[in-house]
Amino acid sequence: MAEEKFYKYVIVGGGVSAGYAAREFGRHGVKPGELAIISKEAVAPYERPALSKAYLFPEGTARLPGFHVCVGSGGERLLPEWYAEKGIDLLLSTEIVKADLASKFLVSAAGTTFKYEVLIIATGSTVIKLTDFGVQGADANNIFYLREIDDADKLIAAIKEKKDGKAVIVGGGYIGLELGAALKVNNLDVTMVYPEPWCMPRLFTAEIAAFYEGYYANKGIKIIKGTVAVGFDSDTNGNVTAVKLKDGRVLDADIVVVGVGGRPLTTLFKGQVEEEKNGIKTDGYFKTSVPGVYAVGDVATFPLKLYNELRRVEHVDHARKSAEQAVKAIKASEEGGSIETYDYLPYFYSRSFNLSWQFYGDNVGDTVLFGDNNPESSKPKFGAYWIKNGRVVGAFLEAGTPEENKAIAKVARVQPPVEDLEKLTKEGLAFASAL
Ligand code: FDA
Ligand code: NAD
């Protein structure tokens, strides 16, 4: 007979948000058997950003249990034993294949029914695949995507097998830039291909991108812009051998890594809950349109108070904070209390080679660039401000110290007025530091 289980709280998804939600439940006191985390991954929640960075390094490699949540934000590391001690059921390698929000139950691939009082949807994103667009030959072996630890393990095996081989990176976003660097550090011959005129166009200005592209070129990475992969050749074993580009060029490849964007995993809940901007619509407590159902992390489209609009954010800082906010709200409502609505300052970052940047706020309006963005410099350090309606609304900094990063975060939060953009350019970081 099919198994049936009941939990007061169920978190579906076992990634970053799930881990931070569990810690928050732990802080508020959770009774044994009250909470279950259901994850299709085989390991306890971990800091996903490590997968495209130290997890792939040939030296100083990160491995579990080293980067379980919440070490990424300087917090306690929640090992599987932590969940067991708290009586939290960590149901791993368990995929939910059906959700009935009206009748409050989920069903796993193995047929177990999970009933709940309160559900937190934390299913995150999945990768967009080239096979989704029917790109010819895109199902060949050694074409990799990176979302989960299993994907990273497969990529590492290929890196070892194709030692000193040729890698083509398709996509010039976060995955493209971080993986391009990681594969280069692993001594592969790396070529990056992306359709836009510069990398990371959803955040970078042309000037910011020029620095990173120059730096990567100096490291020996070849960059091909303004075209896309339209097909792949493979050998008789089905292993990829070449990438065919729309502009007619053909690139030899032993390994291909594709990073052409993510898609929030909301399919289980389609038609059952209000959606907005590709995500599940929530209020400032991450409550959805269905009573007792919350959505956090990548899947949530929430009111971004600072800009008075609904946004979805696919970054780790928001995954952590939204999860904490939802659990605080759940606990407060049980006690008849209330908390402030979510008041988020967008924060994105990336690291590759010896580079490290942070961005806070909104990248809209005019921009000014300050500092030394020459990729040939021995210690490049530069930044940018975004100015809208006479106020600084966004700030970017490469190679900032912790204090300097705090200062640019403050600028983005406070949104100080500026009149003279030339003066702002000259002042540069001093403008933020003086605030
Ligand atoms: P997350 O993806 O972490 O977790 C979702 C979980 O749900 C997964 O365990 C998944 O298996 C599970 N799941 C999904 N469907 C399920 C189902 N039907 N049944 C059971 N389980 C299911 N951000 C940043 O700010 N800085 C950075 O450096 C990076 N770096 C980075 C690297 C890589 C490789 C990736 C893929 C992403 C990043 N990010 C990032 C983005 C960041 O990791 C991301 O925004 C958060 O992990 C989102 O947290 P969630 O909990 O929403 O999803
Ligand atoms: P992305 O949206 O950052 O970048 C996708 C890139 O692929 C864009 O430059 C896009 O124009 C390009 N592209 C689209 N179609 C293409 C095609 N056919 N051929 C070549 N290029 C194409 O997405 P991503 O880099 O795949 O990242 C996936 C997810 O992981 C996102 O949610 C991202 O936020 C997250 N992530 C974040 C970080 C970070 O914050 N440091 C690091 C890694 C991953």
C-alpha cells in the first residue's frame, strides 16, 4: 500500500533556501517530527555557489561536508546530524512529482503522499538546455550544464579524462564567466561564445565588461561574441568533437559547458497558485495566493519595497533572506504577532581567477565608471554607480575590501542625490566611503 505521512511543515526542495529555512525553524524551536525537507538531491542543503568556484578547482578544492549551509554567510554548518538532532526529517533523493495545493498534499516519485499544514516551496531553478530549442547534436556526451552537485561531479570526471583538452563555453552570463575561469585554471584550452556584444549584459555596462573580457583574454581565454552555437558534431561513441557556430565557424571541443540561463521550477504548481514574472507571486512575507503556502528563493516573485515593484531574484543572498523571512512570518502568525514586510536590497557577486566583484541596488539609469579598469594593471580596482532621477541607485565594485563593499551597499540603500556626474566620477569610491 502506498505510504502516507503527515508533517506540520513541509519544505519542498533541499537547496539554499531550504537550509536557511531549517536553521530559522531551529532557532524558533521545532518539535521532533514537525518539519520535513523533501529534496531530489542526495545530500543535505549546501551553498550552491561553491559548485562553480572552489568545487571545480584543482587545488584548494571544496568538498562536502565543507560547504553545507550556512557557512556561506559565516553561519553554523548544518551537517545531516544537525537535522537528526532537531528531529527534522531530511528526505533525500526524493522527488515530488505531484502537488495538490487545495487538498494540501504532495506525492513523491516513489508514490509516498506527504500531507502538510504549511508548505514552503523552495524548488529553485533548473537550467535551460540547448535541446529545449532543438539545437542539432546538443544531446551529445560531454555537453554539460551546472545546477546540482551531480552535474559538477560529472564535469569534474570529464575534466580529468580530457586533461589539457579543448573546452567551449556557451553563454556569457554568470555560469559562462565562472566556468570559463574554472576550466582555464584546470589547464583546458578555453573558448567562450555568446550572442551579445559583451559579457553579462544583464548587469555589466560595456566598460565593466571590457575589463573582464580583457582580463580573460590575458589569461589565454578566447572570446567569440555576437554568435550562437547552432549544432554539435560527435564521434562514433557519441562524444562531442566540435561546436558549429551560426557565423559558420567550427570550434574543436572535448568538453562543452552551457550556461544559457535558468528557469524557475514552478511546473508542479501551475494553475494552482498565482504567478507573476515567471515565478510564484508572494507578498512581503512570502505568502502565496494559496493559504498556508509560501514560496522562497528563485521561485518567488515578491514585492521589492525599495523599488515598489514585483521582482524575482535568482541569487543566493535573497534565497537565504527570503527563507528566513518566511519562517519568521509563519512563526509570528502562529503566535498572533506580526513582523515587518521584506525590505530587500538586491546584492549580487561573483568571483573568478583573483577577481571578485559585488553589486548592490538597481542597475538602471545613467552610469559613471571610476578607478583603474585596465586589465593589464597589476592591481586593477574600479567601480561604477548607476544614477536615476538624480540619485545613485546602484553601485558596483571590483576588488573592494569588506569596508568598501559595505560603503557601496550603503549608497545603494540610501540613494544619495548627485548633481554633477563628472565630480562623482572623480570622487569615485570616496563618495561612498564618505556617506
Ligand atoms: P536551489 O536551487 O538552491 O534549491 C532547489 C532545490 O530543490 C534543489 O535541491 C533541487 O534538487 C530541489 N528540487 C527541485 N524540484 C524538486 C522536486 N520536484 N522535488 C524535490 N526536490 C526538488 N548566486 C549568487 O548570488 N552568487 C553566486 O556566486 C552564485 N553561484 C551559483 C553557482 C551555480 C553553479 C548555480 C547553479 C547558482 C549560483 N547562484 C549564485 C545562484 C544561487 O545558488 C541560487 O539563487 C540559489 O541556490 C537559489 O536557492 P533556492 O533554494 O531557491 O534553490
Ligand atoms: P545568465 O542569465 O546569467 O546568462 C545566460 C547567458 O547566456 C546570457 O549571456 C545569454 O544571453 C546567453 N545566451 C542565451 N542564449 C544563448 C545561446 N543560444 N548561445 C550562447 N549564449 C546564449 O544565466 P547562467 O549563467 O546560465 O546562470 C544560471 C543561473 O545560475 C542564474 O540563475 C544565475 O543567477 C545563477 N548563477 C549565479 C551566479 C552568481 O550570482 N555569481 C553564478 C552562477 C550561476
